[in-house]
Amino acid sequence: MLELQEQLRELEEELKNLDDDHAFSNDSMEKLRVRSRMADQHAARQEYQARRKRPRTDQSNRGIGSGENHKADDEEQAQQGNNPILSERTVLLAKIEDRLLRYDKILIKARELAEFQRPNDRDWVNVRGWFWNNKPLSNEQEELFIQMKDDLVTLKPRDDSGKLDTWIDYAVTILPKCMNKFFVNTSPKGFQDPYLRFTHTGRVEKIAILVVVLIIIFLLATPVFIMYRITWDSSRTSTFLNIGLLIVFSLLFSASMGLITKAKRAELFAATAAYCAVLIVFIGNFSSNAT
């Protein structure tokens, strides 16, 4: 990419020098070449015709190198005879276009590569542990790339997995061997590694979904029940207590969403606002019934 940038800079500098030579020339036809493509092509054809009519001196007077010069002139004439006559400016623009298209293609590929998902801490630590135990590369310098987390990408990311899945997966490792058999998947046939353990992803996701459902039920049912008991007393401070409960449980809800899911800021804001609206509706209903 940097090489193409330098080539583009050199070609653009050559084009600028050519434009300056024509623009500041004393010949009016040369000045016209900068403003008109037809005039530039016409001047290029005239230059080509002038080169063809250039007289050749005798080979004996020009020395040994004249044969090579005549050969180069013949090759140039043959090439110009097969192809249309192009001006120097047109050739430079074609070269700039070619380099620019190649540069844009590499730039787009680099942008697509940058959009790939980076590995999470759990996957990165697991891969580093596998490298440490198996040492697949003979040279330690060749293994330094595994320490550069920001330069690694995940080929098969788990979009729905969050920190909760990581916590459950870690909890499986500390369970007794008789209990974690339910979560450990069998190794592929012909692949035996004492340092490697395959977790049953589907079962871990089911446990994570169950935990999320229980948390949601707790965050919805608990404040409703407490607000109902407070409002039933019909005291003057019941409204302020309900507002305090609303703030506390809204903070718990947003913290839970941020920790156990991969919700973005906008999604977290919308979910918290909807949760607050539900609790406010309950507060209003309880207050009207109490009165």
C-alpha cells in the first residue's frame, strides 16, 4: 500500500511538471494543450510525425551505437503504427488510473479485514495455552504473533455469546469431573490432546438462556411485589419509596444488561427506558387502586 502511494505521488508530480511546462510556455499551442484534450492529442500526432521525418545520418559517421538507435526507432514506429498515438499526458493519466485502482482495491481489502471480529480474552488465552503446550513452531520468534491480540481475527465468531457464556464455561472447568461430563463434548475422531477440552456449546448456551430468563423474572417480579406492599400501606412516603425502588432496580437492570449481554449503548438505553416505563405503569396502577 505504501509502495503504491509513493508511485502515485511520483506520477502526479510528473503530471504537474508537464502541466507547468505547457502552461508557462511561450508557444500559444503549448498553452492550449493544458486546457484542451483534442489540442493535446493533435500536438502529440504532430510530434510523432516530426520524429518520423527526422533525417538519419550515415551509420559510418554515427559510430557503432547507431545500429541500436535505428533499431529502437523502428520498434517505436512499429508500436505506434499498431496502437493509437497517445500524448505524454494521456499516458501519465492512464498510469495514475491503473495505480489508483490497484490502491483502492488493496484499501478496500484492508478495510474489510479491519471489520473482522477480534477474539475475546477467553479464546485468546486458550490459543496461547495451546501454543505453549504443543509448540507447533520450531522458532520462538515465529510464535510472537500470538501475543499480539489486536492483530488476530476470529474466523468463526459466536455472535450471541457474551460474558455470561464465558463465566459458565469457566465454572464448568472447576466442577467435579463427574458433573462436568454433561458440558464436555467428545473430541473429534483421531484428535487426542491431553491439554485440549471441547465444551458442548449448545448446552452452555441453554444454561445461559435459563440464567438470563431467571434474572429478567427477578428484576420484573421483585420490584412489583415490593411496590405493591409499599403502596398498600397508603402512607405519605410510599411514593418516594417507589421512586427510589424504581431508580435502584433500573440501575440493576442496566448493569445486568451490560454484563451478561453484548448490547450496544443505544440498545441498552432503549431497554432501560422500556423497563422504567413498565415500573411506572405499575406504580400508577397501585396508587389509583390504593386511593
